[in-house]
Amino acid sequence: MNHPKCAAVLVVEDEADIRDAVVAFLEYQGFAVYEADNGQVALDALKRIPQPALVLADLMMPVMDGPSLIAALREDDRFATLPVVIVSAASHVTEMEGYRRLKKPIDLDDLAHIVGELCSKRA
């Protein structure tokens, strides 16, 4: 499956095993994928990579967590409407209402569906 209209997906996850698995899966599905291990690294990456179609962001990370990353994206006109999918093991995330969510452990079918859907909307 190839997704040429989806410029890129940015995966922001501090757990290397999870990040590597998600990146490998999405690349296998034909997506262009960039990665960061925390929100600050993600913000820095956004200055030099093509704008992604969406961001998959963990909530709890060192340096800059998911909520802080999302707040920074919403304050920047370039990324204010960039879709963010929250990836978390937390079962109840009240402060992040209104965002699509993937629960850890990640169901790969759900991951492929959400990323494909959001990429096609951004194409």
C-alpha cells in the first residue's frame, strides 16, 4: 500500500521500542515517517522536515510532554490546524478532549486506519 499524497507522519514517542515499531509499521504501509523522542525534538524537527500530514504524540515524555507540544503547535500559525493523534496508555485523558486517540498497546489496524484517514483528508 502506498500513500504518495501523505507527505509525512511525525511520530513523537520517548519509548524507543514503541517508536521504532510504529515507525517501521508505518514505513511498511508506505508512509513517509519522521520521529522524535520528545516534544522539543519534534518542534525542532518541524523546522527542517516537510510539514507532516499529522503528528502521533505520546502524552507522557521527558523534556516536553504531549500536552505542551500540542499547546506549542496550536500557538504557531504554521501548525495550528495540524492534526494530532494522542497515543497513551492512560485510560482517561480529560485535558485532551477533542483529539483522536490510540490506546497503548497500539492496535496496528487502528493505527493504519487513523493515519490513512487523516492523511487522505490532508492530501
